[in-house]
Amino acid sequence: MPSMNEVLIIGGGIAGPVTAMALARAGIDSTVYEAYDRTADGVGAYLTFAVNGLDALAVLGLDELAARHAFATPSAVFRNGAGRWLGELPLGPARADGRVGMTIRRADLYRELRDEAIRRGVRVEYGKRLVHVERTETGVLAHFEDGSRAHGDALVGADGLRSRVRTVIDPLAPAGRYTGLLNTAGYADGVQVDAKAGVANMYFGKRCFFCYFRNPNGQLWWFANPPRPAEPAPGELAALSPEAFRAELLDLFSVDDTPATEIIEATEEIVSPWGTYDYPLTPVWRRDRMVIIGDAAHATSPAAGQGASMACEDAVELARCLRDAPDPEDAFAAFERLRRDRVERIVAMGKRNGDQKAVGPVARVVRDLVLPVVFRRMARAGAGSTAWVYDYAIDWDAPIHERVSKRPIQ
Ligand SMILES: Cc1cc2nc3c(=O)[nH]c(=O)nc-3n(C[C@H](O)[C@H](O)[C@H](O)COP(=O)(O)OP(=O)(O)OC[C@H]3O[C@@H](n4cnc5c(N)ncnc54)[C@H](O)[C@@H]3O)c2cc1C
């Protein structure tokens, strides 16, 4: 039987609401505290959600809901800046029912998950920015910026890349690693391209990486990764005017023979650029009755295409641990043992993928020679070479301690 009544979940992005729903399935109550007002979601960028993330959501019957505003994204085609074909790979193996990865606006996914959590009886409180946590005799007391407080048996930090809970747990937690790339995205109408719906068309441009997908509704969804070796200063990117940034992108792609410039010109509003970061090692995930999950514990470069999926896996696994362990500390230790190796390996993979995107002229020639060989080898190996990423089955009914008890305790 669960040994706690109320878990405080900080962050109402992806990991937060999914954790709350998984805990509900385990018979544990929780409340989600989200810093922003619920109207703050906006349109923004989109993300690609992999089959392993969908499998984790399926444990909670959420896979169909997540797919509601998404389109299927079965594979990626890679070309260089001259438009030369480098290879094609599936973005994870199709499941027996034909399900493949999908692409969805982040705001749509967030809204669906939060609304479903509320439908399932989870309390979600908006405008609650966590500033501090205190240990009490019976649990934890969370302090919010608006002066309010909440008491619970345990606290889960699902508060993303710039997690406050991470530094509450470990004031010496290392800062994120800047990847040297910016990210930006947009939605273009009225451009005719000869591309299969859903396929990621990836271009290693001479100066900048570009990718677009054709949504089955005809719209083109794209992103680009302008290299910016020096980490942007606070406020620097926000101060860029949309016109100046559009001109910068068009200039970057002017040397390529790809559809990038046409697609960017047809985009009404380009999402403001942001710097990309990862966390190759967050040494401390848990202390007393607090733990971090999702991006707060192991943010990966977007080049892994796994951040959202790992957040969902974490959420379901954490709920299993809290369901089965005698107390929160044991549960969090079991959770870390189950998850740390896998997520750190994926963060490393994301770094390797991202490093291919911004290389000098000599390395570019080598990359264009090497990548076709790599892609051919991966295609020949079939699903085997990437199985460790995509085939992560969560057996909800399996008691947690049976699986982890033989591993060393940290
Ligand atoms: C533009 C963009 C594109 C991406 N593309 C992909 C992709 O293609 N594929 C993929 O898998 N991943 C992608 N990612 C990463 C993915 O979005 C994250 O890995 C995922 O959202 C992590 O979920 P999370 O719940 O851990 O964190 P988040 O989704 O970031 O949620 C954290 C939540 O915590 C809230 N919060 C923060 N601080 C506090 C506080 N002090 N108190 C209360 N609440 C707080 C935030 O407002 C937010 O709602 C992308 C990310 C970005 C930004």
C-alpha cells in the first residue's frame, strides 16, 4: 500500500501532469504547482515525441490523447547543403499496431496533459512559483513566490531545465552545458514541396542545420539551429528584432541548395531563437523527501529527440517506485537506480547528434563522406542499433523492488 497521502509536484509541463496521473493510478494523491498562469502556453515551438514516450503514456491510457493534435513522424531523410542525399532512417521502430513517433506543438501537448490530469481528479494550481522547500517532521513544506505554502509527504521537482528544486536539493548543482547552437522554428503556408507527409527532411547546410516536416494538412513545420559558439548573454536573444533574425537566417541559408529560404520567407512569424543546453551529469537527484525528474534531472540537447519521452518514462517509473517502496527516500533511490544510466546515455547521444550540426569546412567534407556509410550501416542493422533508445518497456504491474534490489545502493 502507498505510504503517503499527498505528493507536491513542482512544474506543470510534461513530467508534472504525467507523474500526477501515474500517482493517481498508484492510489497516491498529488497536486501540481505551475509557475505560470494557464494562459501562458501560447503557440511556440513543437516537438517530436518518440515511440518509447508513447509507450510510457500508454501505461496510463494517454497515448491516444497525446496523438490528438499530432501527426505521425515515421522517419528522417538526411541531405547536405547541396541537396545531396546522405541517408534515411526510421525514427524508431513501428509498434505492432503500426504506431510510430509523432510531432506535436508543445502547447497542445501541455494543455492536453494538464486538462486530462484535472479530468482525472488531480489538482493543478497556476501562478505558483516555488522558491524554497523546508523539511518538516512529517514531510516537506513548499514556499511559493506569492507567499503561499503547501505541505506534503514528498516533493517532486518536474520544473524543467532551470529547475529551482535541483538547487534546493544540491546548491552546488552544476550549470547546464551550452551546446553552441541556437534553436528556432516556424510554420509556413503555401509552399509546395515534394516531400512525404510526416517525414523529417534534415539538411546539414553549409552554415546551418535545417529541418522541415510536411504536416498532412499541408503546412510545413520547420526548425533551424544557427551556430552561436559564444553563449548568448541574458536578454541578448530577446533583444534581436524579428526582422534582423529573419535576415540572419536567410543569409545563413543563401549558400545552400535547399528549400530553407523559400520556407522561411513563407513563414509569417518565426519563433524567437533560444540557446540550447544539456545536463550531461547532474550528480544529485534526490535528498530526503525530494527528487528531480525530467529536464530538471537530465535535460538533453533537442538533437536527441528524447526529452519529452524521457520525462514521461520518468513519471511512470517514479510512480511505480512510490507505490512499492516503504518510504519516499527508498522510492527515490530505486527510481535513480532504474533511470540514471539510461538517461545519461541518451544525453550523450544528443550531444553527439548536435555536434554534427555545426562543423567547419574540412569536417563538413568528412561528415558528408562518413554519414552515408553510418546511415547505411544503421539501416542494415535495422531496429537493433537503436533498440536501446526506443524499446523501453515499463511493466506497471511488476513490483519495483524485485527488479532493483540486487543492484548496489548508492
Ligand atoms: C523549443 C523546444 C523544442 C523541443 N523539441 C523537442 C523534441 O523535438 N523532442 C523532445 O523529446 N523534446 C524536445 N524538447 C524538450 C522537451 O520539451 C523537454 O524535454 C520536456 O518538456 C521536459 O519535460 P519537463 O516536464 O521535465 O519540463 P518542462 O516541460 O520544461 O516543464 C517544466 C515546467 O515547470 C514549470 N516551472 C519552472 N520553474 C518552476 C518553479 N520554480 N515553480 C513552479 N513551476 C516551475 C515551467 O513553467 C514548466 O511548465 C524541446 C524543448 C524546447 C524548448
